[in-house]
Amino acid sequence: MIATLVVTAAVIARDDCYLVTRRQRGVHLEGFWEFPGGKCDAGESLAGCLARELREELDVDARIGDEIHVATHRYDDRAIELHFIECALTGDPRPQLGQDMRWVPRAELR
């Protein structure tokens, strides 16, 4: 039986653009663009996880809003339960882990 990881993703909109970051080298799906977020620690709430990940990755606080979608992906070695949550930043994001970051128009999201 493979483990299921609970992961959060921040859906952050500004002027009809959405904040995305690029996955770093050496990690699963490296180089892909994604909404910022990450894996929940044991016993951590979705909101707590997302707030922590945004501080760690982008040095920014956020108002955590409603969950808007849940998707499950199964890979050979793991399953991911991905929770997409609306967020509003209270400051300007500054990547802390060397990752690329950009605002993408809604029409370019796929």
C-alpha cells in the first residue's frame, strides 16, 4: 500500500493573474510550475499548513480562505491529496528557496 500525502496549494489572484512558482531541481516533478504550498505535517490543519508553507517559501503572510477544489493523483510510489485554497496575501511575496516565481494570466493556466 502506498502512502497518501496531504498537500495544500494557494490560489492567489491579483489583477486576473495567479501566483505560481517553479518546482526546484531534485524534487518530484522538478521544473513544473505550480501554485505555492506544500505537504502537511502530521496533525496540522490545512490552513495551518498553507500559512506555514507561504511563510517558508515566500516570506509572506496570507489570509487563508475557502477550499475550492480537491484533486487526487496516484503515482507509482505515492498518492497526493491536493487541496486548492483561495488566499489573499498581506504583503509582497519574496521567494526564499531560490525558486522562480511569476504572475500568470488566467488564460495561460492549464
